[in-house]
Amino acid sequence: MSSRKPSARAKRIEQFREELGGFDDIFAREEQRHDALAERREQARYEKACASKKRYATKGEALLAIEACAEHGRRGLTCYKCSYCGGWHLTSHPWE
Ligand SMILES: [Zn+2]
């Protein structure tokens, strides 16, 4: 009876390891899924904040564009330095 114990225990440990291995895999897949989601969000953010906008090389140019817009009745614009392209973009939502 007592001689069977170690092997039964070893078997349980082996089984446990396999289950853990399975969990590791699930976690890894979950992490990949999160990475993919984060990447898509980041891409969407980039499209919205940079790619879809007109780029100004300097703040001066951006401010001139804001002035021009104001002259045409488009007020409330502000500009920000883009962390993606290093240029300047205009926005009507300064909190973005
Ligand atoms: Zn940009």
C-alpha cells in the first residue's frame, strides 16, 4: 500500500503540471489577444490623431491655419504636437 503512494503522488504531480501547462497556454493566448486588441486600439488612435489629419511642420504654421479657420468662421480650434509624426495637427477637442 505504502509503496504505491509515491508513484500515485508522482502521477498527480505530473497531471498537475500538464494542467498548469494547459493554463500557461491559455494565458499566453489571452495575452496575445490583448496585445492584438491594444494594437488595434493604438492603430485607431493613430488614425484619428495623426493619419487622418493635415500635418503642419511647425506650431507657427498650425497657428496660422487656426487663424485662417477662424476667419472663415471655424472657431475653437487648437493645435497639438503629434507624438506619432512630430508634426502639428489641429483639433477642436483639446482633451484628445
Ligand atoms: Zn501626426
